[in-house]
Amino acid sequence: MERDICSFLKRSDKWYIGGGKKLIWTPPFPSFLHHPGLWDNAGYYDFRVDPGFTYDILNAGVSYEWRQTKREWTPACWTCAYECDDLILKEEKALSQGDFLGIKVTLTNRTEKELTLQTVLWTAQKRNEDETLEDTQLIRRRADHIVYKKRLVKGVRKPVTAYAGLILQNGRSANVSFSENTGNLPNWRLTPFYEKLSPDGLLNEESTDGISLNGLLYMGIEAPLTLLPGQTKSFLCGMAMGSSAEVVEQTLHDSMAQDIVVESKTNWENYFRSVPDFSCSEPKLEKYYWYRWYGLRLFTIDVEDGKMHYPAVAEGLEYFRVFITYSAQCHMLETRWMKEDAIAKGSLKNFIENQRSDGSFAGHIYLNGVQENGFYHADWGRALQEAQAIHPDVEYLKGVYEGLKRYAAFFDEVRDRENSGLYDVVDQFETGQEFMSRYQAVDEMADRYGWINNIRLKGVDATVYIYNLKKALARIADKIGKVEEVARWTTGAEKIREAVLNKMWDEEDGMFYDVNPRDFTRTKIKAAVCFYPYMTDIVSEKHLAGMKTHLLNKNEFWTPYPVPATAVGDAYFDPWAQWKGKRHNCPWNGRVWPMTNSHIADALGISARRFSDKELRTKTVEFIKKFVGMMFYEGDIERPNCFEHYNPFNGKASVYRGVDDYQHSWVVDLYFRYMIGLTVGETQIEVDPFPFDCAYEAKGVLIGGKRWDFSWDGKHYAISVDGTVIHQDARLHRTVFDK
């Protein structure tokens, strides 16, 4: 029997509404969750649309005051219940794939008298004469809908023109009124409609101009509603956004003919069917598997619009709802397990199609441009290789090879002018890991600079990433028939390996360190990135003692909630998100970041597997369980989360940031790599489950076009391919199969 994943993830404390393409409703600091409607800001790509909309139910022109009695959330629908003396109200709020943010409103007359009511759906959008500020212009007003144009602005980027519309089912009158600014709150008495509403409806007129164009543009739609004693009726209302007035208007009308709640549920169910089915006797591991897939879809942007050419996952809400290089590598590792590989492919292709002339990738891809001065290091080679192992596609490799060649050349020519085999980090932001001792070690002012390339540090992370890239390019060159280029990449990778071992490895300390390029001395700063070489074949068995000494040391990294991005003993270490006495948004001087933890999980697991180390196998399992367990509010099984960073001693999240469901790490991939035990090569599939001490079942794992199923109930182990059992045993152990 197919499980209902939406119901499995049901909870009462969440409010995010997703499932569309361009539009989303994820206000980070909402003020009006208790109020009917969706007044807190929506998002159009990374732009704020503030406010959203609300509606009032009126009797003789007086708006009812509501008491909220219940909230219930699933990925597909946010349900709110209210009551007043006369009525019971239920809202079911959902977002369609066509970018209609709608509410199915159900009203029940709890009195013994007939109620003659009116509904007014309305919003108040900003108008500004200044062309650098947000503006709203009316396009057209009809009895049941209003379409308007928005000028959306963000920072120094060029404004974006978007179109939006409101619709109320059975609407009979509409009014647009321009007003000077006042409190922009979902308060009926603050609106012009408070005075302009009569029993016959709103004044069917529009006023959009005045002696100045600064103010609020109120737009309202009215519909009559009669309820007999005990009677229940429903109606739809909502807003749509898109790139043209015609698209928005069509979306509004199409949505009125649909059950948006059923449609949203169907869309989310179809999505959950597009990933491998998974169940597990460890409740938090099972819950988080599905919660992670929810988060990935929540921030998926599947459009061909502006600079966004291919489907990919945005890093998070608002500022982060763009394509970002640092997190794209994570999305490739996770979405490779989907039945379709469009997102895994698009995550890289977007950056190649927006590649800079010097070969580097922009840090952020926006709807209307790319970040001019930003850059992030990323492990493209490893992510691409792992994705291709599941969904091989030689034509795709041909399409990305030249772009990756230019990217590698950028690092050789610009980031290693000494020809040392080690690569430069030139500001604290481009590693994605700002405010930590790594950068202070080469420049005491490093924490004061912006994206201005003002420091130089030979970074362990940057260097490991290029090592993996050159190894991947060697394999790709061989696959696509450029055999004459294989040796170049192989030689380049070997040069990096030797440089890491000779210049970054400290034999006495048993630690890899960043290097100061001024004199090529090791910085001696203990950071989590120092363990990144353990994800590769750079290390040998002789390096394991150092890993165990430092990574597994509770006085350095193995805190109750491991691992802090900077070692506990560091001069700048702070578990409270404080940098030099002040709480920061994104400090890496002692917080546990899921991004770092994903790397560390692989450093442990890959080393455990390479060197058949039982202690590291056990520690890998312990670490993954602690990692996943940390991402639940106060350990509550019903309330998983994923914030930017956490406290290493009490596990509390950076709730103050307002950024939940942050897609800045990989988690699902760890399940398949270590619990299921999959290492997928070019010709073979190794299945080597780690000792998680729980029963599990994973079905529909698509590898190279074949469906694999895995099950372990504690006594019986079975592996099937395309419905045929190919392996059974009474114990878990390593097996190898031809691909």
C-alpha cells in the first residue's frame, strides 16, 4: 500500500507553502499567521512581494473578528481554522504548479438565522515615483479579478517587471483606490473600502493617480454570500504571478475551475513517487529522509526564464532563492537519486551557460543577471562524477567538458600563479565559510573586507576541489574521445596530490593545514576543512591516526553535536554564533554547519571503506545519526528542520536567522552511500552497508536505468534488480555486482 508522505510530514508549527515555479510563500519572520489570508510577504524568485493578500467577511459592512483555533501543515497544504460568534471558518492554502497562491475558504453558519454576508479580497501594494524603488501599476480591473504590474527591486540589480493578479470566485464588483501611506496592515478599517462598500458591493471604479505617485494602491474584489442556518459553503480566492499579464489572467481563471487543494496534493504525491521509497525502524532517520526531499522540491525552480535556463534547486528562501555555486554541488549529489536527472544536470549547466570570460563561475545566478563580484569554490568534479554514475550520459559530458576545462584553467592561471599545485582563496566569502581564523592567519583585516579579493590563502578545500575536478576531467576526456587530453588532467591531479602531501600535511601534528603563499608555511589553524583530503585518494593509511586524533577528539571537533567548523581550542572559537563579541548571521568560528557535516560524513565514511577501518565505520554511523538527530527542534520527532548552523554543545539552531529548510548540504546521499551502502562505479556496483543497527527498505533506486530494491529486517537481507532477487543472506556484508 502506497504511503501518504504528505500526511507523514504533518505538523502544526510550520507555514511554508511551495510547489510552484516562480512564486513561493515562505516569510521568514511572519507577523500575521493568526490572521485569515496570506498577508505576510510572498516571494517571486528572490524578490519580496510584500504584502500578500487578505480578505474580510462582513455582515452589514462590519468585518468579523476571528479567533484562530487550529493550524495544520503538510507540504501540500496549510490549513487554518477560525471561529467567531456567527461562523466557523476553515482555510486550505496551497500553491499550484502554475504559480497560483490560493485559499479554499469554507464557511459554516453556526447560528439559527440566515446570514447575508459579503466577502472582500484585497491587498495594498506600494507605489513610488522613484524608478529605483518598488512600484505597482494597474493593468485591468474586472468584476472578479484585478491584474497589475509590479516593479520589483533588490539591491543594486536592475529592477524586474513582473505581473500579478487577484481573483475572488463569484466576484461581482471591484475597486482600485490610490492612497497616501498609512499602516499597511490587514485591518479592514484602514482601507478605502471600509467607506466605499455598500450592500450592492464596491464602487466599480479605479483611481490610480494623484499629485504624487507615492503611496499605497488598494485593490479589492467583492462577492455576496448567503448562508442558511447550519449551512456550509466554500469559495476560492488567491493571487497569481508571472512574466506577462496574459499568463497571469489565464492562470487566475484556470485556477477557479480546479480544486487547488487536491491539485497540490497530487503534485506533491507525484513528486514523492519520483524518488526512491524508503522506510526505516529508526524514526528520526525515516522522518528526515522524506523531510529532506520535501525541502529540495520546496526550493526547486523549474523554469526557463532570464538567466535561469535549467531546473535546479535554490539554496533557500528570499536572498537564497537563486542558484548558488556552493550549494549546487550538494543538490547534484542528492537529486542524482531521483528517477529523472534533469535537476542534477541543470545544477551544473546553469553555471556553464553563465560562465564568465575568465572561466570562473558566478557565485549567484539571478533571474535578471549574475553576481558580478561573487564566487564560491565547489566540488564540481566529484558531484558530476557521482551523478553520472547513476545516470550516465555521454552527450551531456560533451556539453559540459569545455566549460569545465575553462574553469580548471582559471584556477591554474589565476589562483596558482606560483604553479605550486595549491589554490588560492582570495576572500573569506568565496569559501562559503566566513568569519573564522583561517583568514585571520594571513591577514588580520580579513574579516573587514567584502567581496574584494584582498587576501591570499592556499585553501585545503579549494585545492581538494580542483584535485577532484582534474581527476573527473581525465575520465570525461577518455569517455568523450579526447584521449589526447587524459594525460594532461592525470598529471595535473598528481601534481596537486603531491603538493597537498608535501606542503599541507603536517607530520608532527597529524593534520592537513591551509598554507600561507607568502612563505608557504602552514597556518596551523584547525578547521573542519582540514579533513577534506580524507574524502579523496590523496590520503593513505598513515594519515588515519591524525584524523582520529583530531576529528574524534571531544576537545577539538567531536563535540556533543559534531562537528564545529572551527576547533574548540581555537583562539576565536565561539559556540554562540558570536564573532569578536557580536552575534553574526553566518559565523564559522565554532558553529556546526550541515554543509561541513556532509563533507565530514564522507571523509569518515570514505576513509572507513578505503582502509577497512571498523572504528571509522562505527564513528561514521554515530556521526550521521547525531547529524540527523540535531536537525529536530528540541529532539521532537514531529518537527524536523534544517537551519544554516547549530550550537555544538546543545544542538540549538540559528532560529534567529529565520532561514529554515536551507538546502546547503547533502543528507539523502549519505543514506544511500552508508546505510544502503552504495558505491556506484563505471562498471560495478558495490553494496557495503554500514552498521546502523536498524531495519530498512529502499525501493525503486534507479541506477543506469535498472530498478534496485534493498531490504534488511534484522535477520533477512535481500537485493532485487527489476523485480528479480539477485542476493539473499542472513547478514549484512559487502557484495559487488556488475553494473
